[in-house]
Amino acid sequence: MEQPGGGYPEDLTQSAICQDNSQDNEPLTVPMPIDQITLDILWSRLIATVNEQAAALIRTSFTAIVRDSGDLAAAVFDRRGRMVAQSVTGTPGHINPMATGMVHFLERFPIDTLRPGDVLITNDPWMTASQINDLTIATPVFKDGRAIALFANCCHALDIGGRGLAADSRSVYEEGLYLPLLKLVDAGKPVEPIFDIIRANVRTPEEVIGDIHSQIIANEVGAEQLLSFLDEFGLPDIEGLADEIIDRTEAAMRAAIRDIPNGDYRSEMTIDGFDDTPILIKCCVRIRGDDLEVDYAGSSGQVPLGVNVALNYTQGYTTYGIKCAISPEVPNNAGSFRPVRITAPEGSILNAVHPAAVGGRHLVGHFCPSTVMMALADALPEKVQAPGFDGIWNSQLEGELGGDGHKRFAYIWFSAGGTGAMHGKDGLSAVAYPSGIAGFPAEVIEASSPIIMHKRELRQDSGGPGQWRGGLSQVMEYSITTGKPVYLQSFYERTKYPAPGLKGGSPGVAGRLSANQEKQPIPKITSQIEPGAVVRIELPGGGGFGPAGERDPAAVLADVRGGYVSKEAAERDYGVVIDTARWVVDEAATRARRPAGA
Amino acid sequence: MGRTLRLGSDIGGTFTDLVLASDDGRTFEIGKVLTTPDAPDDAVVVGAGQVMAAAGVTGDAVAHVIHGTTLFTNALIERKGARTALITTRGFRDALEIAREHRYDMYDLRMKRPVPLAPRHLRLEVDERVLVDGTVLKPLDEASVHALIPQLKAEGVEAIGITLLHSYVNDAHERRVAEIIAAALPGVAITVSSDLVPEIREYDRTSTTLANVYVKRIAERYLGRLQDRLVKEQGIEGALYVMQSNGGVSRIEEATRYPVRLVESGPAAGALAAAYYGALTGHLDLLSFDMGGTTAKACIIDKGEPLIAPEFEVAREYQFKKGSGLPVKVSVIEMIEIGTGGGSIARVDGLRRLQVGPQSAGAKPGPVAYGQGGTEPTVTDADLALGYLDPGFFLGGRMSLDVGGAKRAIAAKVGEPLGLDATAAAWGIHQLANEAMASAARIHAIERGKDAARFPIFAFGGAGPVHAYGVARILRSSRVIYPLGAGVMSAIGMLTAPLAFDFVKTFPGSLDAMDWAGAMRVIDGMESEGRSIIAKSVAAEDIRFQRFADMRYRKQGYDVRVPIPAGRLDTQSGAEIKARFEEVFERLYGHVIPNTPIDILSWRVIALGPKPELTLPTIKAARGGAKEALKGHRAVYIPGERAFREVPVYDRYRLSAGAELQGPAIVEERESTVVINGPGTIRTDEWSNLVVDIPKT
């Protein structure tokens, strides 16, 4: 059985309130007790409220990554569990799965059974962010004794016990403490056994419990603001406002979908996978009027490793890719999910079933946006981006420090390759798409670990040639100073299957891992690095867009001048000959090579 | 002479403001001349002449000129600086372009990265390597430096930034490279990263170094010329000081070495004015609110001082989006800026939502009401349509406004699509602008652990007094203070700025195992250098020092700036520094983290001169109350009644001290209009400030 995709189980939405949800597709003018301008004010106030909720969480979090990169999501939901507004923070993997997760809380704890002072928690990967480190905490808000809304936020816990985020876990049981849908605070009274269990199961209890308190406080900040503005405007709840916001958003999303011609648009993306077994992501985007369906039928099956993806995470990244391509300006709320239905066969890598291991779900989930955009390339040639390196590269080193030999170190960092090109725009070099995760400066890496970086530069010729060139990736060389062997876990993708180009553009260059030692390290397999060896990582470049023969020779000249593209590659891939003594295009030689162009 | 006259001058986008004041309060002249973008010093020199003439003094009476300008910011935004090269450690020339690898906008596939100030073919490398502890892995190969010289010459490079890895712990290689380059290329501007920003993180350090050297020649030429002209044309021999973004001033010798420290000078001076007026009127905590033509800025004044941040960004690709600009690691008065100003354009988006800004009609064509060809309705047009501005008294009558045109544009572009009449649409524009500013201010406060509702608002800028009451009501703030001269606050703020010079030095260690003798050597070194710089202008006994440490819990990404004690530091100081760190951390983040080691990364010293005396002119109390200030009545929109009502309009210059009015009311001055479109008690104090108390609803 496939789960209902893309949004809210319709039965729950409709059982909660008796209203006609028929879609007449015209901009809705639902009769409201408030005028147009008041609506705009209330909407902006609601968005401000969730931004304040997020700011409170960021401010009080114990976890550097939450504060540094805003790696969290915060939102307000109506009585029906529909997300009405969301803060402008976070990664797509937190934001969208949380949006669709509230219905699960309300199935377990129906809205009118909740009491003031209740706080709910879960980290169920199949209901929220597909990783048990991501804790979601929800708090109902009461006005005159009636639950009128819920605030929720989702935040990455520093630790959740178990093996940590190893990609080679065999089941979710190895990945840490699993918290089903629970009441964490009951009518104002903390349920101490839950706190005790968490405290006893994690490696950093101060920080993890501290962050849970921050999450609770953030929801309270949001609730306080919401109640005070409802009072100011004399509103009993947000139901009417939510209808208006969600319906308008849905109408805007439907209008964007209507601009895409009806049809079935297909694509396939192959990525390295594990142990010489590539993973296939296959998708069909079906446009019918103002409905959009993404079906991942035909994709690889789930694997006995920690890279499986729960459907809600698949949906989160897929929705994100669709939104980037067709409606970046439409707000993210329940209305933007409604016209989109995303499915994958149960037991496939993109809809893995419990108890599959899912800790490394980003290693596969990050490729969903590119796959969907590839499918839409013919329908929306000016709006989609060619695939890029897509999956963030995560390097984990672990080993003995020097000296007495008992102390050990562990260090993790993230790196970005090149993004894909699109109509009218080259790809970005060394920028994380879709995850948006920041990298680490070399000086900080050296200050925090026994690593010496020898080189960190853009990788010449790594961007896929095209009328618009793919973004360049980067090359890093480093060695370890401990004088002892260390172990490298490298979560690297696209080392065998490069990022494809679009509309006649060429693929980017594949990634590569090597070291100047006899036994070569292998991506995704724990590899030993010998003392003194220099490890070299070359990340994958982004795919090109449009035929390289049509690239403006002036752009090729600028690329060669900057060393982004070599003189040889300019001639070979673009048919443009550069006079590097005078830094001009050799017009005659170029004309000879590019009969149709220039 | 007996008394000291000082001249503050601030160049803004449209006007150059001047204030000439004496320390005894007898002279206080305000001047305003149109900015002269092609030669900004013209307006300063002309304006200086005007205010001196008005005050009846000549140039020899002026002891100091304090100057602030957006010239360097504009050069960075418009990329009109020098042809700039970078010299760095081999293998790392792309740190500048790899930057942080993140996305500052989640959904926009057409997101652009800031273009590096040094193009890739001018990012050159030398053979050398210093490690994180300062030891040398590979000595500097001087031949590799000499090898670059022909290329630098051939390319016509005018400015060179030098940033080598870990130079913040060992600057020997950077200095040697600079010596070789300076000897070979005498006319070229050079900035060495360990001089300007000796802090870890190569991208931020390189970005700051290049931004500095990129505008260095512009600063030298401009400030030199200005000083010359003030002497020759106005007879002002007194020293020229330049306003810095950290709220202090510096002599032009230092200012031209570190021009990147001047970038946010205008807004910084505005915040200083807020702090000054706050102290004067007994409000040590304030929310400074400055709304101009294109943006609004909010800044928290905490216990009499503006908050200081260690870095900011210039030249943002997305005007107000964090992460879209060039990071600059210099101290700056911390503020939030959003794209809401008088010129912000209102439009209806695809979701039939009314949106205000960040697109702006700017000064040209400006709002529809200016009649200079603007067709898109703006916040100023809405303010006019609501009766908040007098079409015949804009800028004191210098410009007449087209009310009909403004209303028609609002009706056509906003009213019709939304099914609203022009008044409802205008109110929507006004109020949504207020909502955006209130929301930004509230988040700015929350991020700093403050509650915006507790802060009185200090309103200035051309549009600030028009909107501050509405913003205060949204924030539930109970008081708004409107200084006289809303348009010249930055120039006034400059007159309150002390000489200040910032130093920072990285000398890391764990708090419980700190090398205190080493730390004291670092601090003493910075203090003695600061003393020698400040002592050029003030008596040695007037020099003060503030010390800070950048501290963090081990493994936390953020460090916080902690004030630390004066005097000799040793093992005994550890407990007090820890307590101060926890105090700061708790204020910022709401908690402390027990049982976690604390590290110090860098040490900072600010050397300060004395705060100059500024005495504002006072006005007399008069028995007549407000009657004689009443100019008449006009119909203004009262949101509480959803209707226009005739309200009294007062002439600000004729309000006497102690005069008390009741809202709704309008109080007009030349550069702005105080709009109280609801209940409130309006008092005039002895310095002509209006203090408005808003009743709780």
C-alpha cells in the first residue's frame, strides 16, 4: 500500500471541520469577518510570530550548529493540524517533513483532549524528519479554555544515543533512542520518566535536555505573541485566517502548476550507492490541470544500510525542488502542499519501511530535487536547474592522537561541489544545493583537529560544459599530523556517476577520492589513512545547460582568463580558441571550429 | 577663547547635514545642503561656510571637524575601487570565492554570490606555510614573491591585500611579503591582514583585508582634499576627525590606513545621538528607530550604550539578506536594517497580498507625489494621502507634493486590484510598513535577549517621526521620543563621539590553563600602541581603555565578547573572567552550560579619548501653553475611527518647554512631521524634544 502523499490525509482534514473544500480554482474570496488589509496585517503578524519563535530557539540552543546555521524549523498550525506559517530558517529536510507531521500528533492526541500546559514530543523518522536525531516538539495554545492552535519546532539533537549517524547501521534500532508520539509535559507537569530515559541514553545529556527546554520555551514565545495579537484584533482563533492563507496559497500554487503543459514527464538519475550497487532514482511527474503528482515507481529498493529514506523526507526534498522551479515566491504552508502528491512504492529506497536504518537518508534524499527538475526540463526549460553535485560531502576522521596513544580524536566536516547551470545562468561553484549547509574554513579545521590542509581550491574544468556552464567543485588535500594511522569515513557521492547536463549541456566531472599510499581509500567504506599520507578529494562539478557550442565566446574568454576553464578545454569543449598572450578570442580560429556559432 | 566650537558633517544620499555647536550650548547651528555626489567634499565645504556664517564665526574658531561619509560604502557597492590583487599562501587563493559554501536564499535558483574584489587571475600565491600554533612548516620562499612583481606591474594593479594562513598567530611572513612588494611597487596601496584583522577564519580575514585596500586610495585622496579645502577655503585649521562604524572617531592618519572601519559611519552616529538624547532625558534603555528614504534601521541602546557587533557585511547582493554581502570583520554598532522607507514601493503580489518594499523609488524618480516621473505608489504617497504630510510644507516648503497624483496611483495600483478605495489602500500601505519595521525590531530585540515592548522609541530620519507612533503601538511600547532635527541626528551624534581605536590579537588558551603572562604581553602591547595613537590628540591622563576577550564554551561555534577587568591579569583573574563570561552568555542565550571548559580566542582593547561635551540649546517655558504654536487644523486619517478627522497641527519651533498636547495631533518641523494618529499625551521638554506617552489599550 502506498501512503497518501504530499500533504494531509484528507479524511482528517475534512473530519475536523465541515466545510466545502471543493476547488473552483478561482482566487477565493471566503467571507471573513476581517477586511483585506487586516488580513495582510494578520498574515504578516503570523509570520513574524514564527520568526520570533525561531529566534528564541536559536538564541537559547545549546547546539552550535543550530545557532550557527539555523538548522531548525518552527511553525504554527491550526486546529486541524495544517501548517499556516513557517519561519524562514532551516534545511528542506526539517521544514517540509515537520509541516506534514502535525497530523500524526493529532491522531494520537486529538485536539480537544489536550490541556493547557501539555507538550508533545516525537522523533519518529516516519512521521517527522526521517532521522531520530531530529526532535519535534509541539505545544497547543489555549484561549478561553479552548485549544486554538499549535506551535511546533524541529531541531537536530546533538546526540540521541545508539551508534550515532553511521551510514552502515542495519536498522533504526541501532541508530539511537526512539521516541514515539509522547506527552512530554502533562498539564504543566514534566513527565519525569521520559526526561530520565533521554538523559540516561545520550552522550551529552546537558545539551540534549537543554535543547529540549529551549524548544519548549520557543513554542511558548510563539504562543504568547499569537494570543496577544488575537486579543488586539478581537479574534477567537486562527481558523478563518488559516482558511484564507491556505486557500490563497493553494490557489497560487495551482496557478503555477497550470502554467505547465499537461503531460507525464519522466527522468532517471543513477547515483553511486554502495558496494558497486548503484541506486536508481526514477520519477514521473504527472501534470493534470492544476494537480501535480510525482511518482518514484521504478526506483531502487530499500537497502540494509543507513541510507534509506522515509517517505516524508522524500516528500520534503521533492516539494522543495518543485517550489524552487515553479513557485519560489509562494509561501510555504499547507496550501502549497495540497496540489502536490508525492508517492514512492513501499519498500523502495525513497519509501523505506520500519525498521529500516535511515540515519544517512540525506545521502539519497538530496538527489530528489535534481531528479524532479530533470523531468520538468522539457516543460519548463527556463525554470529548472541542471543537476549539481547534490549530495553534501561529509568527511569523518577518527583515530589516535599522538603521545601516550590512548587519547583519540574525531572530526567531521562538510564540503560542497558545483551546482548545475540553468537557462541564463552558470552554476555556482562550491555552493551547497539543495541542503544549503555551510562549510568549514581551513584555519578552523586545523585549529580543531590534527589535520593540515595543503590545498583548497576550485577544480578547473569540473563544471559541465554548456551554453551555461556548470558550477566548479573544489579540490582539497590534507594530511594528518598524529603520526598514527587514522580512519576515514567518507560519505561521498557522484564519484562514479557524474551530474548530468540538461538540454544539450554536458555532465560535470565526477568526484574522486585518493591518497598517496598503496591501499587507496574508497568512498563510503571506512578506510585507513597511513601516517604522512596526503589525502586528495576532488568534488563533483555541476552539469551544464544547453549546447556548449552556443556559449558566448566572451564568457569562455572570461573563464579561461580566470582559470575556471583551461585553454585546452575551451578549444575541446566549446570550440573557442583563446589567445592567451593578448587575452582575446582568436576569432578566425574559433570560427573555423564553430561553424554554426559565433 | 574659552569655548570650543565643533562642526559635525554627515554626507547622506540626498543631503549633507552640518551641525556647528559649542560646548557651552550658546552656538547650535544646523545646516543642510544638497549632496554633491561627484565631489562630495563640495557640499561639506559650502555647508561649513553656511553654518559658520549663520553662527557669526570664522574658521579659526572651529576646533574640530568630525566627518562621516558613505563614499567608501558606495565604492564597494558599485565596485568603483582600485584594481586589486590578493597575495596568499599557495593552494588557497580560492578561499575568497569558496567562501562559506552555503545559500543565503533557500528557494531562489538565480541566487548570486558576491563577486570577489580581486578577480581570480589577480589572486596570486607564494610558497610558505605557518601552522595553527605559529610554527613555520615551510619558510617563506622570497623568490616566489619576487616572481609575482612583473605580473603585478603588467596588470596595472593599484592595490594589494596580503593574507597568509594563520598570520593572526605569526605575522612574520606577511610582513616580509609586504616589505618586498612595497619596495618593488612604491605607488601601490597595501593592506596586511594581520595588521587590520588578526583573527582566525581565512575567508573573513581576506574579505576584510581586500575591502580595506580596495578603497584605501579613495580615502587618502578624498580625506586629504577635504582637509586641504577646509583650511584653504574656510580657514578651519582645527583637526579633521572621521567617524568610524564602531561609534568612535579617528584622526585621518589612522582613518586612511583602515578606511573599511569608516563604512557604517552615518548609521553609527545616529545611534550615538540616540544614546546621547537618552542619557539627557533619563532613558538609558532605548530603541533607536531611524527611517529614511529607502531603509529603516533599529538599534538597541542598552544602559546608555549602543550594542557593538564584531562584524557586518557590505554590498549585499540581496539588499537586506544576511550572507549575501562581503563580510567585514570590524567593530560596528549593531543594528538591523530593512528595506522599508519613504520611497518603498507598494504592490499587490500574485497572492493578492499587499507588499511594501524592498523595491524603492529612491530619490529619483522618487514617490509619485514628487512629480518627477514616479508611477509606483510609495509609503510617502500613502502618508500624504492619509493627511499625515502637508503637501505645501514638505521639507519646510522646499518641495510641493502632488496629492492627487499620489491618490490616483494608490487607487490604481493597490486599491483596484484589492477592491479597496484609495484611503483603505493608503492605510494598508502605511500600516504594513509599520508592521514590517515593528517585526524587525522585535526580532532584533529577541535575538539579544531583550523585550522590545520595554523600550521607549527614539524616532528620527525623515520618515521616522511619521511612523514611530504606529510602530510603538504595534510593539506595545509606551513612549516615543522625538528629538528636534530628525534629519540631522547623525551629524549631531558625531559631536558626541570620543576618539577611539580598536585592537584585536589572537592569543588562544583555555581559561583554567591560560598563559597569563603571555596574555598580558599581548594586552600591554595593544594598550601602549593605543596610548601612542590617542595621545597625539588628547592628554595622556584622559586616555581610557576598555578590554574584552572573545570567549566560548569549548566546541561551541559562537564566541561572545566579554568585558574583562583592567589591571594586571593572572591566575586569580580566571574566576572573575569566567563569571563575566557566564553573565554575557546567559544574557544572550538564556542559560549557561555547566561543567564545560571555557576557551579564550582573542583579546581586544579599545583605546578611548574623553567623551566630548555637547550642550543642546534649551527653550523657555511659557505660560501660554501650546496655543500659540497652533498652525491650524487638517483632516488626517485616524485608524481607530477608520475615518478622517480634523486634528490640530502645531509648529514645532513655537512649542515652549512644558507645553502639553493631546493626540491625535500633528507637529510639523522643517525636515519631518510628528504624526500622532491616536491617543497620547505629548509633552515638550526644555530641549524641544517631544515625549509622547501612549496609554495602554
